[in-house]
Amino acid sequence: MLQTQLDKMETDTVTVRTEKERPRTDRTSLCDMYEEILVENETTEQLNNETAQQMRIVCKDVTAETLYDVLHDTSYRKNWDSNMIDTHDIGRLTVNADVGYYSWKCPSPLKNRDFVTMRSWLPLGNDFLIINYSVKHPQYPPRKDLVRAVSLLTGYLIQSNGASSSTLYYLTQVDPKGSLPKWVVNRASQFVAPKAMKKIYKACQKYPEWKRKHNPNLKPWIYPEQNTLPSINVADLVLQRADSLENIDESRLTEEKQAQRHSDDEET
């Protein structure tokens, strides 16, 4: 199913230009380093506030291995993910599967969200696959100060384009557990999601130098013998169903407040 959706992105996408202010002739611009960010979104009332997004970014100067490392390395994430409140690995299931926690700041006046997800990963020759979906963990119940969101399916496919180039495909279907106005979803898909892809790309450029100074040989996602996380019994986990969580009604939020916050975020 994931591969089918990713294949569909090749022909059924909407191009979102993200560097309009920079001319194509500026050789220092990001436009020289990646070709485009493609975004497709689906939001319908029948999906009970679920949002689906598909994106692709071609990184002309980033290897598939570096992309794979950046998406795994939680120690590095705080250096590039400005929306993150907290992230950490909870425990391991197998040599290529674990459970983790992630919370992030939503644009004001939305309430902040968090996830508990089971993640698995698989090298595919020169390519890599990472997928996750939400689970219940007995030691991580929903918090009163955050809205527990649900990842129905999120996947990253990293394809190598040669010795120094790669393509990142991102597919996600999420229930944010809130009655959100349509303008919030549209703004997130048109601005926030492409900006997040740009952040990943920039993080990849800086990662090799950072990693040389921070445990350069520590990569438990590649070398499972380095993994010191406590073992988790899969019987202790339950699939997190969206209908078992409380919906937060944020449908009356005004666009003016959100637009101001969006403007502030674009300046940072």
C-alpha cells in the first residue's frame, strides 16, 4: 500500500514553490541544491478530521545514507526541529523496530500535540524505508497539557540517485484529534509541510560535520549491538485507535491570529 501511494506521487502531485524570493540565477540559493518539493493533500469530512499528505524532495548534494541517519538520530533532531518539544526512544522490540515519543509545538492558538509510535526500518540495497504508526504504551498515557494525536500510517522512502544525491518520499495519514477549521489544514499543507521538508534537507547538509563531533561511531539503527534501550514486550502494546481518544474542538479559531503567528514563523 505504501509503495503504491509513493508510485502515485510520480504523476499526481501539486508543485509548491518554496524559494520565490530567490532568483534562479542566485547560485547560493537552495534552488540549486534541490529540484522541487511536491505536495499532495487529502482532507475530507468522511475521514473524520484525518489528513493525508504526500511529499517528495530531491536533494542533489545529500546521500541516501545521510538522510537515513538524520531521520533516525534523535540526539541531532533538537538542532533542526524548532517545533519539537521532546522526543526520545522508549524501548526496542527487535533489531529494526522500536517505540518512541514525540511532542511538538502547534502554531498558536492550537493546542500542542504528541505521539507514541511504533517504528520499523529496513535497508533496501541502496535505498531505505522507515514507517511508523501510533500505539498505546502503559507508561505513556495521554497527558492533560497535550492532545494525543494518532499516526495511522507514516512512511519515509529514501532512494539513492547515485554517490551524492537522493530523493526523500514522505507519506503520512494523521488524525490530529481536533475539530480544525479548513483554513488551518490548508495553511499547514501549503506552508508548514514544505517548510519541514526544507528543514530536513538543511539538517542533512550540516549532519556529517555535527556527527564527527558527537559519537561518530554510534548508530544503533545500523549497528543493533549498540542499542541499549530496554526491551519491550509487544504484548504490552495496543494499536492506538483514534476513536478512543477525546476530540478537541478548535473549529472556532480565527484565521487572523493564526496568520500573524504564521508570519512570525516565516521570519525565523
